[in-house]
Amino acid sequence: MDLPDPDVLDRLADRGWPALEREALGPWTLRAADGVTNRANSVLALGEDRDIREAVDVAECWYASRGLPAVFQLSPAAPPALAPELERRGYRRHSATDILAADRAGVVAAPAVLDAAGDIGIATHPSSGWLDTWWTVDGRGGDAERRTVERILGGGPALYAWAGRAEQPDAVARLALVGGWGGLYAVATLPSARRRGVARALTAALAREAAAHGVDRLWLQVVADNSAAIALYESLGFVSASRYEYWEEPPQAG
């Protein structure tokens, strides 16, 4: 497949996991969602701003007014002068993430261990069981944070897949529907169901179902040091397309 430019992938991922609050800062987007998840609480810095230092100052004030540290998501599409400016201010880099992309048809054609996964279901909204499984595996925080995530999930159309019993799934996954693209998010498997090919089967099932929603290409994000997950997705036909990392403001004295 022809790989899209990094800025295209950044915008797809932004739409696939939408922040609850957004504000334009020139070509950049300031995003916040009560501090829940990096993506929804960071500056999407695409394109040159009028003045890098001034723009960073504005962003820092915007996040400070919400009780949050300023965090910037930097990919190859970010302004070249931004990283040196953040480094000068003492920002900490973390959570390097690879973006992979694939043709949907290729993922559907890849072998999937469906029998090992048991029953698979797909819906257009997450059930309480789906949310329980995902939050058990990947949730960070309490009831307030979970409610924030549920609002993020409801910010755009998506498919929600599960394996096992619908009321208490062994594993879940979400495919955000953005134009002709599908973005894989929230892949989570309970410890008791791991090493059975369930994540692979859910990915293939979502790719198959996505055809009815006009999807012909897929993307996903995976932490760069998660070699097992990267190997899984590469075996399904995904290839590396871009990378980003977060730069976080240092704690303020006092």
C-alpha cells in the first residue's frame, strides 16, 4: 500500500480518539479531557506556528488553567524547531509510539485463529461488559476517569468487538471509523485468555466487518517497545508508517 504522510495519520488518530475539549492555536490543536490519556490531553503540533516560543507559552498557560501539565505530541510532521525549544525548557520525552497501517483486504486474508477465540460479537456501541473488560486491563483511575473515557469513546462512530460471553468478555477491541479508514484501539485481553490468538481474531473480525462501513485501509498505534504486539500486527499485514512521542512539561516549583 502507499503509505500516507505522517500528518495524515496524526489527524486520523486525533479523530479516532477525540478529546472532549479542543481549541485551535494557529495550525496546532490544544486538546484536553480531564487528564485522561495522553492523546486526549496534548498539543497536536502540525505545521509551523507564527512563533514557536510564543505558541509554547500560550499552550502552557492553556493547560495550567485546567490544572494539567502541557504535553506535546511530536511526529515527523511537527515543526523542526519545536523539539529543541521543548528540550530547552526541560520537557521530558516519553511513550514513543509506532503507527502501523495496512490494507483492510490483506488483514482479512491473513490467517486468524477464530476457533481459539471462541464466540466473537461486534456492535456499534460498547456494552457495560465490553467497558468492564477494557477497564480491568487498561483502565487508569477510578469512576470519574472511566466516565471521561466513555465520553471519549462516544465522540465518533466505531465498531466494538468482543470474544467470549457478551456480558463478561475475555477480550475486546475497538475500530474507530474515520472516512475510509479504520483505527484499531483499546485491544485488551484478560490474563486468563492470553496466548490463544484472541487479539488476532478480533482484529481480523473487525477488518471484515469494516467493509460494510466503507473502510478500505486500517491504522493502529502501538508502544514502540512492545515487540510482541508489533510482531502480531506485522503478521496480519501491517507495516510501519510513522512514529510519535510525547514531550511533557516539567513539574512547576512550589
